[in-house]
Amino acid sequence: MEPPPMSMSSRAVGNSGLFVGPLGLGCWPLSGMTRSGITSDAAVATVAAALDAGIVHLDTAYCYGEAGESEQAIARAIVGRRRENTVIASKCGIHWEPGRKQCVDGRPKRIRGEVEESLSRLGTDHVDLLYLHAPDPTIPIEESAGALSQLLAEGKTRAVGVSNASLAQLERFAAACPLAACQMHFNMLQRDISAEILPWCQSHGVAMFVYWPLMKGLLAGRMPRDLVFPTTDSRHKYPMFTGEEFQRNLDFVDALRPVAARLECDLPDLVLAWTAEQAGITCVLFGATSPEQVQTNARALACELDDDAREAIAVAIQNRGPVASRRAVSTRS
């Protein structure tokens, strides 16, 4: 696959022959499961806005919506566009049971069924990148890897990745299936992967895609200090948005504002640009629920950091210290 035409520089996805830009659209918010008021038309318009802005990497999953609303929005948005210039990633291995109970199931039969359904929803015969959404702790990861390896051989996907895995799980998966990509959460305040996983991916030619670059909106700098999330918003469950942790995180955000002002860029642009330039990071996945949010975030790479900005950010990170966190995906151990 030739590098897609975009205004941003393209980056290789391992040795798969795929290329993506530094920014991609994370399509989980479009499912409407964690935010209220997301209509199907708004979801389609958001995806279309990303493609129009030159952001051709769309990241979705079988479980992004109880009925695959995210994948369906992508299918509608790419009608009339050149499929070969759109890099679609999906994930398998997680589904919803009644009552919105998340179930991690990486058995080969389940994986194949989900992938076939995803392809049907997307209206395509293949995805470009297929992830195991999370390792199933009830079976050896090699069983899931074998299933994805078979789907790769059949042309159902052009490349395979793993998300939400430990280093040991990555090593075992890669021994059983060609591994092109890894997807983990990463941002200025959540940098756990920097210790082991990111260096391993760099040394093994595995592309790193990161989600939560804006820490679920916190680093965008628009949250008031008295904000209380309703129970319809999943962020009310996360420790970084409550009590003293929330206030300390907002102090960190305030420390970034003078840096963004000096560079004459918006705060989200500063945060995304910093994330995209970190060593080993291939693509930064940002969420959006409207064309306006996409257009705002697409400007991020016009924000050029200098050494003074990098130093100021490093000092702010050090001063903030350890952050209370929570995983995006819960798995049984």
C-alpha cells in the first residue's frame, strides 16, 4: 500500500506495508455508549469530517456500540470514497452481554464470528488492521493469536495487532502470529508503557497506536473545577476525575496554558503535538463526537514545539507526580 495522500507525514505500521498519519480518529465515542445524545447522523458526519481533514486512519471495534454503531457509521461515511486511501482498524475479542456487561472472549470461534460481523457492518471484505482487543485470561493467548493469524492468511485483514496487553502477553502473541501493531493508553500523565512495552515495540518493529491522548478530555483544558459527571457519562467512574486527584490534574492543565499561549496554539493542539512526537509513538488516536471537534484536533500538528516548551512540559509532569488511574478494559485474572 502506498502512503495515503495527506498533509501530515506518513508513518509505517511495522512491516505490514500500511501507512498512517500521526493522528487517527478513535471511534469509540461514536458508539453513544458513554456519552448521551450521539445520533447516527452526527457519528457519520464526524467520520466524514476526519476524512475530509486528511485523517484517514479510523479506529473502531466490534464492541463499539451494542449493535456496532461505530462500524456502521464508518460504512456510511466512506460511501463514494476510495477505500484504498482509508486505513480501517477494528478489534475483536470483547462483546456486550445483557445489561451492558463487558465480556472478554478470545476463543477462536468467537473471534471469527465477530470479525465476519464487523466486515458485514463495515461493508468491506477486509480491514487493514485487526487487533485482539484484550487478552482473554481464561485461555492461552496463543489460541487467540492463532485465530488472527488465520484471518491474516485469508486476507480478512492486512495486519494484526494487540491491545491492552502486558509485555509478556505481547511476546507470546508475537511468537504465534506476525505482530504489526500494539494499542495502549498513553498521555502526558499516563505513561506506563514507557517503562517496558514501548521500548519492546521499538526494538521489534511494532507500531504503537495510543488512545486517551487528552486523558478522556481532561487535558483539553475545558473542564471547570466544580464539574461533576452524570452517571450517563462513564468518566464518573474514573479516579482522575474525582476529588483531590481531579483538582491536581486541573493544576497540571493550568501549568500547560502559558506554554500553549506562547506558541500561539490551543491547549489540545499542544497536548496532541507533544504526544505525536514522543519516540516510538506511531499514531495518536483522538476521540470526537462532532465535525467541529475533528477540525479543531486536526490542527494539532501545526503546533510546533520548541525546546523551551518541551522543558516546561517535562517540569509540569515531574511536579504533578504519580496519577491515580484506571484501565479502559477490565479483564478477569
